[in-house]
Amino acid sequence: MAKAADLATLFTGRYIEIHVFPFSFQEFCRYYDGNEDREKLLDEYFINGGLAGSYVYRTEKDRINYIKEVYETIVTRDLVQKYSLPDTLVLQRLSEFLMDNIGNLTSPNRVSQILTANKTVTNHVTVGRYIKYLCNAFLFYDIKRYDIRGRKKKTTCNKNKWRIHFPDF
């Protein structure tokens, strides 16, 4: 997946960037318009996720394979090839860690310590760079901390939260 900035050079600056996200639960419900059982739909949404291309597959195995192929294509083509990443194991372990820790407050330094303790040697600079690449490929999103009392985003803490749109396989 090419970034808008990459495409801009091809189109001499004339382009419109359109972000296409997985289905929200509301869109999922509209897709299955004939089904009025919202509780059942919510269970299916939690299992199947919002990646609409997976809905055409009838078996769970085929759906999971489709999602894995999409994920691997994005990681391989968009990240490893584009950024000429030498160590794909760190990228794989990092994305697995982030998927397992959705919404948890974390930092590149802490993630690198955990990965290194689990025999995937890396450093906080590499982890921070790889997280940036994962966010650029729209696999993860940096979620800013929010001060409920002050009703504003916190800017003093540089620790981040990440969220992923693909189910944990």
C-alpha cells in the first residue's frame, strides 16, 4: 500500500487521499441488514472483525487465512520492502506484542525490554521506528492520552497507546 506522499510524486501533487477503514459495528449491522438480533451481530463482529473482504468466506479457516494474507501482504510489501527492513523477526514480534496489548499504555523502551527478555534482541530506537512504520501502514493507530478533568489531550507524557483493526490470530 503506497502512502499518499508516495503517490503525490506520481500525480504531480494532484491527488485526494481517501482513508478506507474496516467496518464499524454500525456498518457491520447495515451489511447484515436482514438480521435484527443485535446481540448475535455483536458476537459475530467480535469474532469476524470489520474487514469486509473476509465476510465472503464461509468457513472460519478461510476467513482467518484471508485476514492473515492481508496482514502479511501489508507487512511484507508495505514495510519490509518499502523500508528495506533487515530484521523481520523484530517486526513480527513487535506487531504480535502490540496486538496482545491493545489499549495498554506502553513505550518503545518498555517494548524493547520485553522483546529482548523474550529472546528477540532489539532497542527502543528500532521499536519506535517500526511502530511508526506500522502506523503509516494503518495497522495500528497512536491513541493520545486524554485528561477527562481538563477535557483535553495530555501532551506531557510521551508514552503511547496503540490500537489495531485486525483480529488477533
